[in-house]
Amino acid sequence: MQFGIQFYRTPEKTARRMYDGLVVDEYTKILDTGAGDGALLEMARILAREKKARALEKRYDGQAPEWFLENWERDRKKHEYLCAIEIDPDLQAVLKRKKFKVIDSDFLASGAVGYYFDYIMMNPEFRNGATHLLHAWDLNRAKVIKCLLNAETINNPYSQDRQRLLTLISQHGKVEHLGKVFIGADRKTSVDVVLVTLTNKREREKFNFSFDPETEDVDGSGLEDFSDMSLVSADVFVAYEASYKAALEAYKVHVYARSKLHYYMGQVLDDRGKAKSMVGGAEADYEKFVIEFTESCWKAVFEKTKLASLMTEAVQKELSEMQEGQKMMAFTAKNMKELLLTLFSSKDKIMTDCVLNAFDHMTKGHYKNADLVQGWKTNSDYMVGKRFILGNIGSWDGISHYSYEKLRDIEKALCFLTGKNFEEITSIVEVYRDRSTWSGIKVQTTFFELKLYGGVGSMHFRWLDEDLRQRFNQMVGQVRFGFIPPKTKQGAYK
């Protein structure tokens, strides 16, 4: 696939060289600010694996054990925070498939959320590399920044940005001349390249939590009062973003107060270690809070769409994977709008998948289906009849928990076709909460007349709306077969 004209994948040899002098293991936190397809982050994974292997080789006679090689992929995912910012949606999709955490799209407009990193690795656009590197420095989010630049950025400091960058390098870093490293790359260019390293010894924002009794106690929170702001406003996402930022600032105030408490407790107890253990650690707690709070905010946005209540179990798994990739993304109004646009643009597909999944549930019990232990002649393999039977639904104790989602999936699909609200229908699960309906008693829900035979666990269905049944079969036929299927053995499970 061809990506943007400014996309030049970092060659493997150059990526490895960029990590010279850095300690990389499965706990290292790294941000790539213009990640492309993830070449620099992939190298971090390679280096972490190599370091772990070397340590094990010393313990296992010079060879890493097979269990390590087999389990590394699984184990490293528990510890790594390899994060990416990438503006190209196609490249974002590539990064997510590789299990990197995409935390934002536009680096120059980003505050890199509330996260802090060990290293920032950069291969920015050559045309404005100085601007990108200066922004990374101003964010003050990493101990070390390594950045590839067009050598002209250093050799021809005609702009204020380039002049400022030279000053920063003289005070905090160094320049290595790498030459024409992209001349043999997948996408070639003869540009001379330098590697700039900036070492950050400034105190980062998150370390400003300690209470100093010599300084004046001032309220530095800068918080605005959002308690009266209606979240249902002309731009609800702007309000959400503002509340999110306010919560982060409030937590800093909380941690500052806790640090102050720790100090005064230590004066009385004469045991700073005891006081600190009672109060808790500021830095680790703040970082954990940012990660968990951001994830929870995204989860809340997903839930507010109400799409989850319409999805079948299979489609919800896809949504969960999408949420997993989204959870560390910067919680900004721009990113919220983009997420909702993505979700609602796929709403029709989600609903169609619901109908197809429901059809599969309802036709699986055909007696010629060799995958089943038991089938029923009542059931058809190419359409849903006026009556059908589902097996293993319940027992003398009512509906099994295993069957709940299967039955809900069927009703969600029918709600889609009828325009009914799933939360307001008389559902199968709701009806069978009553013990008197558990075996052989005929009951009605919004869509069906039912009987549950607890002895064998089967549930017998009869449609209440013949027109709905026909519309259901017609939609499945048109989507799955391209026409209304004839009465043949050619069915969903054939």
C-alpha cells in the first residue's frame, strides 16, 4: 500500500542505531510522534526481546529456552507501553493491528495526553522536522528524545526554529551525521540525514507534587468550575474534554495535598518511611490514574452511543477490540468526533450483521445439520419457518445463562427490523424469570409465542407477526445469497 508523500519508513539498521545508549526492555515506555507503520516501535520490541534472551542465555547454558521464544509475544503485551501518534488513518489502522497504542493523530496539536515516557523516538517530515522536535522538547514528556532530521536543518539555520534548535543541541544534546540512510530504503531519497539526541534533565510536571514547607502554600490548580456546565450542549465533546482536563488537574491538587500530609505526619511520627507508606506514592499513583481514567472516559463515550445495546455477541467482540485500541487515545473533542463518525458510519453494517447472526442461531437446529447432536424437522436450513425449535436453551431451572446472549441477539435483530427499542420490549429472558413459565407453559413475548420444555432443554417458537418473519427471511436472502433462496439444501450451514 502507498502512503503519504512524506512517509519514509525508518530502515532497520538506522532504527537500531537510534536506540544506541538506551536501555530498552518490556517495561520501557516509548512514544513515536509520527509513527508511520511502526518501524521504530518494532525495533523497541526486537531490542527488548534480545535483552531478555541474553539474560536467559546466561542461566540456560548459552541458549534461551524454547518456552521463552514461544511465550514472548504473549508475555510482553502485559508490560509494554509502546505508543504512537500518527495522522494518516490508514497508518493508524496498521499500528493498531500491530498492537501499538495510538494515543493521538496530530502531534503538533497534541499535548501527548497526560502520559510520560522514557524515550521519544522521531522520524518526522523533513520539511518541518525542527518544528516537530521543538514541540517534543516543549512537551517535557520524556528523559531522552532521538530524532532524524534533514542535515540542512542543522547546516542552514535560517529560521527562528532552527536557530533555537541549535541552541538546545549545544546545551542539551548532540548531533550524529548518518549520511544518505534512505538511499537503499523501500522508498528512496538521497537526503543527508543527522540524528539529534536531546537529554532532558528538567524536572517534569509530575514531579512537582512534593510539598516544600519553605515556600508559600498557594492554590495552583487553575481549575474552572464545570459543575454548572450542561454536558448536553452545542458542542458536548468540548465539554467532555474540558471536564477530563479539569479532573486531571484536580487529581494533581489531591496528590499535592497528600504530599503535604506526608510531610506533617513525618514531623510527628519521626518516621518518614511510615508516613509515606500510609499516604501512598504520588508519581506512580498519578500515572496509573491517567491511564485508568482515560480508558474509563473512552468506555463511557462508547456506552453513550447506545450502539452496544443493539449489537449481537459476535459484533460486540469487534467493538471490544476497537475499544482496546482506543483506550489510550488522547481524550479530545476532535478524537471523540472522529470515533463517533466511524461508529455511526458503520451502523448499517452492524445492524445487518445482527440479522445474519440471528438467522444463524435460528436455522442451526435443522435436522440435516451434521454438526449438531440433535435437529428438528420443524426447522429449515434455508429460511426461518413459522415455527422453529432451539435446543439446549434451558432446564427445569429456567433459561441457562449460556443461552441469554443467543436469545437477546435474535430479539435485537428483530428490533432493528421493526424500529422497536430493545430496552422496552417484553423479552424472552424477562418472561422466563417467572418460575411458573419454566416448563411446558405457553407464554408470549413481543415477537414470539414460546414453550420451554425443561426436561430436554428445548424452546419452541411461533412467530406472532408473519409479515416480520417474511421481511427477516427476505433481508437475509438478499444479503447472503443475492436473492431469496429457493427451497433447497443450500442453507446457512451447508
